[in-house]
Amino acid sequence: MRLLVANPNTTQAVTDRIAATARAAASPGTEITAVTARTGPEYIATRAEAVLGGVATLEMLAEHADGMDAVVVAAFGDPGLGGARELLSIPVVGMAEAAMLTACMLGRRFAILTFAVALEPWYQECVDYNGLAGRCAGVFCLDEPFSAIINVAAEKAERILSLTERAIAAGADVCILGGAPLAGVAAEIADRVRVPLVDGVAAAVKQAEVLAALNPRKATAGTFRRPGAKSMIGISPALARLFAG
Amino acid sequence: MRLLVANPNTTQAVTDRIAATARAAASPGTEITAVTARTGPEYIATRAEAVLGGVATLEMLAEHADGMDAVVVAAFGDPGLGGARELLSIPVVGMAEAAMLTACMLGRRFAILTFAVALEPWYQECVDYNGLAGRCAGVFCLDEPFSAIINVAAEKAERILSLTERAIAAGADVCILGGAPLAGVAAEIADRVRVPLVDGVAAAVKQAEVLAALNPRKATAGTFRRPGAKSMIGISPALARLFAG
Amino acid sequence: MRLLVANPNTTQAVTDRIAATARAAASPGTEITAVTARTGPEYIATRAEAVLGGVATLEMLAEHADGMDAVVVAAFGDPGLGGARELLSIPVVGMAEAAMLTACMLGRRFAILTFAVALEPWYQECVDYNGLAGRCAGVFCLDEPFSAIINVAAEKAERILSLTERAIAAGADVCILGGAPLAGVAAEIADRVRVPLVDGVAAAVKQAEVLAALNPRKATAGTFRRPGAKSMIGISPALARLFAG
Amino acid sequence: MRLLVANPNTTQAVTDRIAATARAAASPGTEITAVTARTGPEYIATRAEAVLGGVATLEMLAEHADGMDAVVVAAFGDPGLGGARELLSIPVVGMAEAAMLTACMLGRRFAILTFAVALEPWYQECVDYNGLAGRCAGVFCLDEPFSAIINVAAEKAERILSLTERAIAAGADVCILGGAPLAGVAAEIADRVRVPLVDGVAAAVKQAEVLAALNPRKATAGTFRRPGAKSMIGISPALARLFAG
Amino acid sequence: MRLLVANPNTTQAVTDRIAATARAAASPGTEITAVTARTGPEYIATRAEAVLGGVATLEMLAEHADGMDAVVVAAFGDPGLGGARELLSIPVVGMAEAAMLTACMLGRRFAILTFAVALEPWYQECVDYNGLAGRCAGVFCLDEPFSAIINVAAEKAERILSLTERAIAAGADVCILGGAPLAGVAAEIADRVRVPLVDGVAAAVKQAEVLAALNPRKATAGTFRRPGAKSMIGISPALARLFAG
Amino acid sequence: MRLLVANPNTTQAVTDRIAATARAAASPGTEITAVTARTGPEYIATRAEAVLGGVATLEMLAEHADGMDAVVVAAFGDPGLGGARELLSIPVVGMAEAAMLTACMLGRRFAILTFAVALEPWYQECVDYNGLAGRCAGVFCLDEPFSAIINVAAEKAERILSLTERAIAAGADVCILGGAPLAGVAAEIADRVRVPLVDGVAAAVKQAEVLAALNPRKATAGTFRRPGAKSMIGISPALARLFAG
């Protein structure tokens, strides 16, 4: 099975971290191809940056999805996910979506934990968009500086531990580590957390494997049927081909 | 990986059908053990029957869960699921829960299709319990007799096709076949349905594999920590051991 | 009027407490028959224990409901209530349901107060199941040991008082004392609480009287019509008769 | 026990109908005093008319509530209910509120049936105000003329029967007859309806009896504590006394 | 353009304050006519007082709406708004409604800030009535005495500042100053508040201008069509004319 | 007052139509500058196309917002709105958002009417995103071909009339014409529609005027404070300046 893991952020070192976590989670026989956005911010934290990330996602899929069995959109917040699901014939899963739905099988209410308060609104809107506000005990964020985005995992793993206790006190049965820069951190600290801990990248890879294995047909009805062809201007040839179908 | 698939209905032939579908869906290396309830109705269709099914689920898990990596509660409606999740240290997933959460990655709104109107209230309450009413386009039921519960799949596959069109007209992006007696039917008709079709048993097996692979710790906090020990009377020795922990 | 008050817990002394509170609340001419579960835990506190309580409820009704005018399921959380309502031709009311609906006529938002944190998830799920989350200001629990379940009322009445102030601060207009072991406590402390206080047993008895007096017909349509007959195995003769109708 | 049944409409003949139904529903020993609004429309059907009804309710309570044990606001839609509950020290219950909460103990979803489409928005807002939209299968209205408001019961009883089938098809487990002019109709047709039928007046009387029997204290905290005294102009002496406390 | 600004409170000095704020907010060419209720409390703070305010609103509109282009109901909580919208052929906007809808264009979640805890339940019910609970971060109230209602603005402006920080901490993107006695305060303190601040009177005037400019037709269908004529007693001639249409 | 009206579609003729409607709706003294996206589809109809539209919106604002008093995002569905609101210091309003919030002051429930079924999912998600599903009676779409996007208004005005009756039957108090190609159609047919009709462009222009007049400060707290600076690659110089602040 071949999975495309597309990082809508433009930091290659974060993609490397994602790829390592994805490969650790993948089943034997699953091949991971990880790609990095070529436009946009070093990491996406806000609605404005997610606008850029949405196009970056579609660009990556336009260039790399051929021959894949499923795709992971590897930024928590899932930029461009709905559009990608319309356009592609293979399953597409978002990191936030996959983490939340997986968490729903491990507890009544999940919490999302991340490394910067700037991410809270975008994550909360993602919870709402998925219709899962009733299952969410809150988004809990560290509010302190970090030296660089790629150092977040190393610098903040211990601090994330304290967030888990705040989340549990707020009613969480399970905690999700959101934010691609935190990929892999769950495995390091899980045995010191009192509830199950979900790694967004690992959950997304497993769910992409599920969808690829179930091999659903591309919808020709419903809201994820392919959009009709339209005249387009000013977009890349790859994107134009993707939209043309 | 070893999965226990516990059928809370008392019809062995339905268990056989579930087991065949489970094995077809399982990854290489996944071993399926399928067991049948020893008490209760031939198939569960109503709230009253689900009360019996809840205990039957716990009884089966008490007897067969040792040495397993995860458990599937294989009746759509998930009788006893919450209790099982409290008591066991390994992941437990319900067939309805797994099917709905999987469907959420394939579309905005899912429909549940089944073979008898008697099942509608129980299924609808299950949707509500999971907090997924906002993602559900409806529960659609055939309203016509069948010769015997084990013949439902053979007799009704074509009729289920017509339900998919009703569901699509009502806004469904994806259809779930609910009801263990329909296990395996999705594979037979999927290429004639205009949206992705989810088999409850297949989805549950795949999700149980995901959870077993992620290997989450047993919660010691939150609402799925183990219940404290209590004095119990009138229950089977196996159940007593399960509750004693 | 004859009311059956069925305690799904197996502690006779709690039943005695329930019965005394029920008789104090009953109208002249109402005769209370109180029975105790013969299987399950000394008291129900969790989802897993409530699975056992659901069957215990149906068993008690199977044996004792004949000749009654209405039934009270006397554990807060209402185990087996939906099933009982399907099977019986007389009204059935749950203690939690009755207390919450009664409280809705005394204020905008109610709080549920109880004696142990273990009960919180089950009670919260009961609020949600009744569609009353928007009317609920929270479930407030003591978090401290008690010597034995039957001593809870004597030991904790004063401590419950402090919970009422927490509930009022959280927006409660009315407080419900949940948990059968607290039956009768409301009457002792009501004059020291600043908002109306609802005793679950008293509310349930009064609502059972209402329903018996209104004497509604047994539904032959809708989701509480009687389930169709099914082949059953491994259940008690009384239960078999109840299901057979 | 003494109950005040206050009809916020100005048609005495409707009050007579309400009073007869109330007395038929009341327990032995309950004395019903029925009064009629002295200002406003012959019957309330719209939001604008309900504004008048709200004041009429408070006026009637100001004049007649002394010495009563509880009050029924006897127009479906409950004009002035919240205000009355703030001002009075005895329980106040609305006809719509009581009917809906009673119906919740007889089924999963209730329908409200009435005699004129003009009433639909007001009733729907009342459902929403009570936070019970999730329990309501719809408001179903006859759309045909009637000779006079007092003749509605006689002219429309048979036509209401056909509405019950529409409501059942829409998912209702129980039907409520809303609208004071329909008081007493439920008893006439209940044996021909396939689900339980709730008479708004009867339900309100029984619930007022419940609240009077439970004898809750007047809140001194929460949102139904008495309003502080304020300077008032242009209101009747009775109303001024009621507000002055 | 001519706007009627109707103050349902009976304090002329508050009307003067409202009128000054309204004129400051109005576009060139907009003429403001401000009127004061002739019956009811000095200021409306509770559900009971709002019942009086609803009739006062209709009375003022009956006397003064002729020749106007739109109407503002100038008490936060919008007493009588729905009824006024049914009866009048010109647009009617409520101060709370306008402030909340305007705030929705300035942020994800708004907070309502006011000068007395007595107002909280009425304001919260108004949020709920508008279906905007999901957009509301809370109602925040000062809990301290004031010398007289007309002095509130002068005495409490600084104290309101501290409430804005509480609201921001609770998730507010924008703050609304609710309560007619606070009209004009927003302009005084806005530059010291970290999020946009909405003055209820200013927002209502601007929205009334919008609606008057759009000049929508009076509905002859839907729930705001005019009520049919009914026999009315005991109401003022002006009100009788308004209802007669 | 200067308003920028940014059309995220790439069809200049649609921009011309929008501009004409905007100028007709604008107050004296309001100057409208209308610009057209330089990248993306001829018109946006789906989630995938909206991803492109989001970036096109930010590009247009980056180039043209300087010196403006407020901005209108002139595609129903509001692509890029949240991001734009974070980045700009002047008010930004979306056409769908403005139309829905305006409609809320004209009725209890609004319907959205448009010219193609392809638009339904995107519009529905926009309703949900705004938290207004409870105020929405549905999205109603023509399901028939049109010769070219710029001819939609001329070809479909009469057909839209029939949709208004379907919307009214479904409970709509007010109808919104969604979709920039329908700009101006409301004015042509409003006198034949039985409920108020809202033109998206006109509503957005009026609301932009409101916000510009209220002149709210740029948030420095809450979720619409400006994003912190980040390293960006592969974006236009104008966009880079916009993000740099």
C-alpha cells in the first residue's frame, strides 16, 4: 500500500519528523511518501495561514497523488481537506479529523493539546467543522516561547505532560497531541499520562490504511462527487490537470 | 494480532456470516475469534432486547477476551460497549460506532440502512449517543417481511440498493449497512451504489486493528477508568472475575 | 393506585430507604410495593454496573408488575427504562428522568448532586440521553469516602449542603439529589438550601401517580410499541413471559 | 389543595371548558378556581397577542393567587410564565410546559397538534424556549376555518384524528393536543389514536398538583429569585402589589 | 429617513441618553424620534418586568410608528420585538438582536457586558432566543450597587473595563455593552479595550438604517405575516388600531 | 466612505454586475471599488474551488485594501473571510455572512436560494460555520442548465420565483438570493415574492457601511488579533506584505 503524506507547512525538517512518525505507525507493506509544501508559512497557526495551506495541499496532491492508495493531509486543522476529497478518487484523510475520530473510540470526550495559543482558534473551528464539539473537552495550549518550530518536540514534551492533567480535570478521557511539530511526542510520554494519548500523525496513517483497505468507490452522487469542469486561470498546470479530472 | 468478535445475538449462523466478513476484511496476520451470545434473542432489534444484549456482551468478553489484542462488539447498536470499555484493558470497539466514524472520513453526512423498521429507534439512539446526529442524514429501513434472520442478506440485497437512492436524496454522502445479518452485503452491491458503502463488520475489524496497533494504555483517570470493586450477587463466575478486575 | 418501585441495586437497606421516602411522598390511596434486584452490584455507579442493572430492572418488572398501575425504576440513571417502556402496558418512569423533568418546572437550569465522583459519567450520559443537557448546570459530586452505602445519607447530608452552593454558583436554579442512597435527604436539608431541592424518589413517585391517573393507552405505533416476538434462549421464565407479551 | 387556573384568553366559554377539563383531571381534594383574562384577544394565536397575554396572566395572578397552592397558566404557549415564576412564592406551571414534560415520560419524541396554522410559530418558539426541540417531532396544525373559537372542539375532534397519523409518520411517540379550546378533546378520541394522547389542561393540573405536593421553597438564589423592588408607573394596584412583593 | 427609537423603560433621562447616542450614530439625513414607555418599571431587569415592557413597546409603536421608516426597540432583551415585527409593515429591530448580529461580523464569539447581575437571566434567554448561544462567550455582569439608574454610565464606565478582560479570558473576540443605561459608554472606553466594543444603541440605529434602506416588503406568508383580526377587549384605542391593521 | 468589493471569481462580467448592484445599494457618499480575482475558476461552486477563492481573496485585499474603510468579500460562501479578518485592520464582511445576519432581523428562519445544485454543500457548510443552522430553513437550488454564468440572472429570475414558494412551504420567513451571478435579481422580483427578499451584495454593502461607520478598533486580543510574523516562501510580494503587517 502506498500512502502520500502531504505536509502543508514549508519546513522540511517538520516533514522529516512527520515521515519518521508515519513510518513507525505504518503497517508492514505500507510505503510512506512524504512531501513538503512549496508555498506558504514555515508552519500554519492561523486562519489566514490555513488559506495558504489549503492551496499548498491541493498543489502537492496534484503533483504526487498519482499511483497512491490514499492521502494524509498532515497539518492539524486539515487545510484543503474538503476540496481534496472532492477532487481525488482515492481516500483523503486529515490529521485532525483522523485523530479526533480515533479518539472517539477511546473515550467519551477528547482534548486537543498543542504548543502555542495561536493555534487554538483554528483547531477549535476544526472541531466545530467536524461536528464534534459535543465530544471535545477543550483545546489546551502551552503559552510560552520556543526557540524554533523544529525544536518544539524536544523542548516541550515535558510541558505537554502538565497539559494532560489540565485536560483530564476538564473532563477529557483521551488526549490528542495536535500540531505536526509534535509528531512522535506521544510515544515518548504516553506511559506517564493517565489517559490514552493519540498522536495525530500515527492516527492519520492508520486511518488512511483503513480507508485504502476498504477501497470505497469514488462518489458520483452526494456532496463529494467531482466538481464539474470550469474555466480556470492563473493556476499551475498540475492544479489545472487535477481540477480538469 | 488477535481480535475477539463478539456477537450479542444468539444465532450461530449470523456469527458465521460475521466471522466470514471479518476475516475477509482483516489484515494478514490478524486472527479472528468469533463467539455467539448464549442468552437473549435470536437478533436484537429493540431497546428491550438490547438490555439483554448488553449483559450477553459482558459475558462473552468475560469468557473470551483474555489474550486478545482488541474486541469488536458485533451488533449494530453496540450493546454493552461503554461498560466493556470501562472493564477491559484492551481496546473495545462497537460495530455501529466504528462504521459511523469511518463513514465520517468518506463524506459529510452518512445514512444508516437496515432491513427492518423495528431497528430504527435503537439505531437512532445509538447515533445520538455518539453525538453524531449532525453527521447523520437518517436511518432508512426496509419495511417488508423476511423468511428468517439468516436469509436476510440473500433476500434483501437488491432491495437495499433502492434504499441507497432514498438516502442519497436525503443528503447522504456515504451509506452504512447496519445490522449484523447484512454483513458482507456491501461488497456484493457496492459497485452499483453511487456513494461509498460501509460494511459495519468490516469497518469494526479495521478500527479494532487500528486501536490494537496504537496500543493505548488503560485509563486510570477519566470516565473509562476501571470501576472500583463492589459486592456483587447473582452473576456468573466469569462476570464476577471481570468486574473484580 | 398501586405503584411498583423497583430498586435495580441489590442492597435491601437502600430499598427500605427508598420505600420510606416513596410512602412519604405518595398521595393518600397510593400503595407502594418496593422490590430489590436479585442480581448485580450493591449499588450501581458506572456504565458497566448499569448494564447489569438494566436486566435486573426487567427481571423485577417481569415478576412484580402485574396488577400495578405504574412502575418507578428507582436508580438514578434509569437502567433498563427504555426497554421496560417498550414491554409494559402501564406507565414506567425513571427516577432521573422524573427528577429532571420535575426540576424543569422549578427553574431554568437544574444541577444534579450526588455522593461519589464515580457516578458522574453515568448521570451525565443520562442527562444527554434525555436531551436535557441545555437545561443542566452540571453534575456535582462529593469526592470523599463513606463507610457503607447505607450510611451515605446519614454521613453526607451536611456535605451535600456545600455542593448546593457550588451548583448555584454554576447557574443552577434548582438542585436534584441523585442516587437512591440519598432518598429522603432533601427533606432534611431543604430549608437550608437557597433554591428548590428535588428528591429523586419523591419526584418519581409523584410522576408515576400523574401517569397512572392520566392512564395513557399502550402505543401500537411509534417507537414504544411492543417488540415483535422473537426466539429467546437462556433467560428466566418470568423474563420470557414478559418478552412474549 | 387549591389550584388557580388562569386563562390568558378573554373568552369565558373557553375558561368554562378549561375548568371542566381541569376538574375532571384533578385529584379528590383538589379545588379548581378558574379565571378569565380581562384584557386582550378572544384567543391568543400569535407572538403579538401573546405579549398581551403575558400581562393578562400577571394581572390574574395578582388578583387571585393569594391562598392558592399552585397556579396553572392555561394557554398553550405559556404567556408570562417566566415572570410569574419570578414573582410568586407558590409553584406556577404552564400548560405547554407541563404537557411537553409529561409527554417526555411517554415517548422519545412528542408532536403538538392544534386547530389553526396561525398558532404554529408561537408553539414552536415555546418548544425551543423549553430546550425541547430535540424531543419534538413537529407542530401539526389543521388549516381550515372554524365557526367560532368555542366551537373548535366540537367541530374539529374528528379532523384532529387525521393529524395524529401525520404526526406518527413524522416520528411521534406521543401526541399533545395544544390550545385551550381543545381542552377535553383528548378524552373523546384517545381510544382511536395509536399512541398516547396528552391533554394540555389535564397535564398541567396534574403537574401543578405534583409541585404543590412537593412544596418547594421559594428560591432566594438563582434566576427565579424575586426581582428587587423598582419604581413602577401606570400599572394596576394589584399588579403593583405583586411586583412590590 | 425617520427612525423611531422606543425605550420600553419609563425613565425619561435614560431615553435622553439613548437619543443622544442614537443621534451620534445616525447617518446624515436620519431623523431620530425617541419616546419613553408610559407604563412599567424605571428600568427592565427581569422576565417579569420584561412582560410589562413588551406591552409598553407595542403601545409606543401604536402611537408613534406612523410615518416612520423603521423602529428600534431600545431595551437590551428586546421586549415585544416578535409581536412588533408581526404587526408593523416597516422594519423593527431590537437593540440586543442588532448588537449581537453586528458583533458576529467582528469576531467569532461575543460577550455581553452589563451593570447588574439581575439582568443576566433575561439577557441569556435573549441570546438563546436568537439561536446565538454558540456565538456567545458569556454574559458578564457587575455585582455592585449604583446610586440611580441614570448614574450608571458615569459611575461604572471604568468598572466595565475590567469586565472586558474577564470576557476576553473567556474567549470573547468582541464585547457588547448591553443595557440602555450604558448607551454611549462604549465610545468613552473603546480605545482602552483590546477587542472591538459594540454599543447596543449605536448598532441598533445602524441596523435600522440598513433595513429601512433595503426596504423589504411586509411578509404575507411565513411566521411574520400579520395576525388575523380578533375580538379584543380592555386595550387602548391605539393598540386596538394597531392590532386591527 | 470607500468600500472595496472583491470578487473571488475570475469573471469580470460578474464583477460588473456585482458593482452595479453594490452602487445601487450604497449610501450617498459611499464609493465602491470592485475588483476581480486573477486566479481561479470562472465562478466558485465547490469546496475545492473555494480553496482557490480563499487565496484569491487575500491577493485582492493585499493589492487593493489600502485606503479603504471596509471590505466586502463578494462570493456567497465567503472564501478567505476569516483569514482576511485576522490580517486587516479595517472591517471585512462576507456576502453570505452579511445576508444571513441581515435576514435574521427580518424573520425567524431564512432560506438561501441559488441557481445550481453544485453550490448547495458549500453554502450549507457556510451556514454551519456561522452557527446559524438553527435559523436556516434550507438551501434551495435550481437543478437545470444555464447558457453561461453571466446569463444566469437573465435566464433564471422567473425560475427563482418558484423556489421562493418551496422555501416558504419549508418554513422560511425570508429568502436570500445567494451567488454573485444573481446580484440584482432580488430587486426585479421582490414584489412578486410573499416574504422579504435579501440580495447578498446589497446586504453586504450595507453591513460594510455599518461596520465602517462604527469604526471598531483592530483587536489585539481574541482570535482575530493579527497573526505573528512567520517565514513565508513562494507567495506574491503583495501577499507577503499583507502577512508581514
